[in-house]
Amino acid sequence: MNLSEITNGLNDKQCQSVTLNNEKNALILAGAGSGKTKVLIHRIAYLITQKNIHIDAILAVTFTNKAATEMCERLSMLLRRPITNMWIGTFHSLAHRLLRTHYEQAQLTSNFQILDAQDQFRIIKNLMKENNIDESKFPIKKVQQFINNQKNKGIRLQDIDSSYNYFIKKSLKVFELYEVHCKTNDLIDFAELLIRSYELLKNNVNLLNYYKDLFKHILIDEFQDTNMIQYKWIKLMFSGNNKVFCVGDDDQSIYGWRGANIENITKLCTDFIPIKTIRLEQNYRSTNNIITASNALIAHNTSRMGKSLWTNASDGELIDIYEAQTEIDEANYIIRSIQKLITNGSLPNDCAILYRLNTQSRIFEKELIKYNIPYIIYGGLKFFERAEIKYALSYLRLIENSDDNLAFERVVNFPTRGIGNKTVNKIRTFAQNNHISLFQSTIQISSTLSTRTANALNGFTSLIKKMKNDTKNLDLSEKIVNLLNISGLMAHYSNDKTSNKKENLKELITEAKKYKQNNNMNEVIGFISLASIDSDSNTNALSNQNVQLMTMHSAKGLEFPYVFLSGMEEGLFSSRQSKNEPHLIDEERRLCYVGMTRAMKKLSLSYSIKRFLHGDFLYSDPSRFLSEIPDEYLNRIKVKSNIIIKSYNNNNIFQSITPKSDNQLHIGALVKHAKFGLGTVLNFEGQGNSSRVQIKFKQAGSIKWLISSYANLEFI
């Protein structure tokens, strides 16, 4: 493969990034829709074909396992040969590979299990209950978050200062119990994967030097989303002789709430010298109006590395801003707009409705059902998090390792076999007192229980032994087929005609058939670990049969011809929590920028004056972000009572100018209020007890919104 084939189709900046000489590190500031994935793939191909770098000497870190798979597939097509055993994946999957390879030096056994977030939550809950720690005072999720936050910062239990903070003191107690439990049961959680692999390398100089020498080039995607321990991990692997190639966009850093540190992208320039910064600013996704408006918005963030997107595309349509009276009005407007697009030939999945909170989706679901438009919520419960999948994988885990206590507890009585909580508690207590697994405890304790209970327990242990024996010579997918049938899971879900759980179990078999083990790891352990680590396998995948509903966080990395950003109100987006925190407002603005730049052809923004949320009516001002977009890119649409005002480049067109009213209320009416005195009606909205009036008072010298039913206005 020659150089022209590698650089074919690249613009000047992309080409400059791909062919950067081996003497410099690189920070590629890649704007939305600028082709960063293409650059990463072509960079790897360039190193292999033009610089004779062996594929094993390249470490590529992606943000999701799905992205890693897609990159391998595209790289295979570009190089015209299969890519196998490459060091490519997420930080978590790469850390897992290191720990499996060097488990003894990491002070683990070869069969260590990975905890997902749900299992971690259950363990913490049980530990708190056993030690009489009140979860009403110390919420389990908060304690879980505390533990993970410390690990994501690279902080160990003994290094945490608990002075003057009772919550931290109590959380440290749980943390200590949790660490002992994990060590005893050979368990690793997500955050532990990273900190343990970091410590593995840091504490074993020869091993660290081996990998520093092995990896001549380290490429990291979505660098703006790295946390503290991930940054330390990369810095540790950097020798000065190998080179880092970091791709990211500080304007799309939206995961601060889960530990991402935007400062990492700016620290690169001092920690990895010499370094070349290249900006990818040409957008291949959106119209010029969308791009220019997005640039204007994000320019209000002052701590930026500096970048301005541009496009060769046409100006396209103006961005609609719709002022709704209520969230129902907003949903109606959006769904009617989508219905019109579909009628005119667009596919349902050309349209995406984005929102700040998951709770906002319900009103759109209702309206979509009413209009008979198919929809799907993207980013909901992930495939490997579904109950039926967890049951199946727990049986697989027990076949592989009968001492897996988490798997045992999940399936010992599922499908139901008459083993209640009291029996499980007895098994657990005996296991703890005798320092044995729950499976071994069951075998030893069954003779002391009633005949009925003993038969149920013996039936379960015999079932696991039979599955283990029957499947020992089968491949992965055949093992899963076998356990689904023998365990009774498939029969159980075949009787459920109201869900697609049976189909999900069949999909698990398909996933097992597609699974390819790319190193020396045991196939079953590798697949189970992938299921725990993988955050991308979602049955709610994008479909051309459905309108897409999702949060703005879930939309990152996606694109749609028509995008509707809803709930653009102060207190919702931007959120109440960020009101007095400039750095949080900046992140919210970046989130808005991400949402806007998902749109290819048409972007619509909407807000509601009144919204029923969290059990209460909220009256809100339009989001500050709307005022930060210049009017020249906007088409404002307002509906007030039956006054409909459309604004095109600030030229108002009145479609109806006579409001209907059962009383003397009209714009310009003179009224008297008992407290504020005389005033003039500027605006009014709503009906019945929820209606309100905007009045400019002479004496008070201010403009106020008043609830009509409480105001007791006297019309003059």
C-alpha cells in the first residue's frame, strides 16, 4: 500500500495529522463532524505501511468497545487483511487484558470476576445491612459513588482524610468492608480495573519497561473524557521514546459528573513534549447555519483551546425556536413537525428528539403513540444489564466456577425451585463462619434442613454439576444453548408472551457465536468479562423504523438529519444545580453544543413557559443558551392563546390578532392590584386556574407574572 492510498480523501489538516513525523507527540483538536475516526484509522494504517511499525507495537484506546470493533473492521478494509490480537479497546478492556495476563503480579487469581454496577450496588447494600448502617442516612448510591470516585482519582482507602466529615467517615467504614469482601471473593469492580492495572505497572518496573518498549505508538480517542487515573495510566506508559497521539475536543467534554477531567487535554501540552497541536475544523455533517450558530454559542465558554468549525455546505434552513405554553404543547409541536417530515418522505429514524432528563421522554411517548408514529428510546437498559441475560450469564459463571457467590445468589432460586430467603441466609451464615463458598456451604448444610428444602438444594447443586459435565467439550455458544434449556430459563421465558425476553436469550446465543477471543484468555471467562465491561451492547439500537428519543449525553457521537432539542429552559437546561457554578454552566453549554451539532439538515429548539415536572408546575424563563445564539440564524415561533406570531429575521408576521376571552383581559388592558397598584397587561397565557398574567406596574416599577385565580385583579 502506497502513501497516496493512505491519504486519499483526506483534507489538508487530516493529511497533516495522519502523516505527522515520528519525532513528535500530537494533540488533534477534532471538532464535531470533522472526521476524527477516519484520521485515527488512517494514522494506524500509515504507521504500519509507511513506517514499518508492527501492529503489536500500537496501543489504541477508544471510548467504547463498539468503537474499537468498528475501527478494527475499517482498518481491515483499508489494509485489505484481517486485524487480529491488536491492542485496541477501552481503558477498562485494556486494563482487564493486562490483569488477566499478569494476574499473579496483580495479586489476583486467574478466575477473578468483574463486578458490574448492579452487582457492586448489591454487595454494598448487603454489607451496610449486615453492619447496621442506616441507608436512609447514608444512601447506597452515594456511598457507591464515593468509593468509585476515590478509585477514579487513583486514591486508595488508607490515603483518604475523613476529618470533620461524618458521611466520609461512615463511607470509609463501608469502603473498608467492601475491599475486604472483594479481596476474599476475588472480585474486581470497574474502577478497580484501572487503578489495579496502574499499580501493577507502577510497582513492577521490569513489566512497565517491557510495555513502554513494546508500544512505540499510543493513540487515544475522546481524550477530553479521560479521568485522573486514566491520565496517570497514559503518563506512566509514556517513556519519551514512544509517542502519544491524542484526539479530542475540549468543546465536547460533557462527562465531568462521572469523573472526566477537562484539564487533562490542556495538560498534554506540558506533560508530553515535544507536541504538535493540529485543529480539525472542517465539518462534514451540518449546514452552515447550524455550524455558525453552534460556534457562537460555545464562544461564551472562555477557557477554550480555540477552534472554529466551518463547512462547505450551504446555509440551509434557519434554526426554529418554538415557545410552547406547556410541555404538552411542546410535544405536540415536535411530533406534528416529525409527522410532516415523514409524510414528505423522510424515514422515522431521520428524526431525533433530545432532552436533558430521562423523565422528559414520557410526554413524547404519549404523543407519538397518539399519532401512531413508531419510536424507540436509545440508551435505555443495556443488553447485558437485562435480568434474563444476567440469569443466563450467572449459570455460565457457575459452570465455570461453582464458587462464584454472586452468580449463586442470583440463580439459586430462579427459575423458582422453592429455596427462600431464610434458607439462603442460613447458607450465607454457614459459609461466612466456615470461610467457604455458598455452593460448598449448600452441599454441607443441606442435611441439616427439612427434607423439602434439602431436596431443593440438592437438586440445584446437581443441576450445576450436570451442566458443567454436559458442556465441558462444547464451544461457547453451544454451552449457552445447553444451559438455557437445562436450567429451565428458555422454558420459563417462553411462557411470557408479553415481552421479548425469549428473543433476548436467543440474541445472547448469537453474541456468543460472534465472539472472538483475541488473546490467550479462557473463552468463557473472556466472554463473561466482556459482558461485564461492555457498555455498548444495547438492544435499543438505532433503527430506520423508529423516531429516536434520547438524552443529549446519549446522543454524543451520533448524527441525524432532523434534531429537536426540547426543554430549553432555565432550571432544566441549564440545570438548577449549575446556576451558581461557572464551571458547571460551561459544561452544560458544551452539552447544548453537542446536541446542536448532531443535526445535519434541520435543527429545532423548543422551550415551555409552564412545565409539570417532579410533581409540580414550574414557570421558567427561556434558557440562557437561546439568547447566546445570534438572531440572524433563528426563526422564532410563538403561540399565545390564539395569537400565533412567526418571526423571520425579526420581521413579525401576525396570523391572528384578536384574542378570545371570557372577560376584559387583553394585552394593553389597565388593571388594579391590591398590593402593587395600577398596571398594564403585557401578556397572558393558559386557561382556568392555571392561567397567569404578565403586568407592568407603575408604582412598583417592575414587571410581574401573577396567577389569575389569586391575583384578584380589578379591570379599569
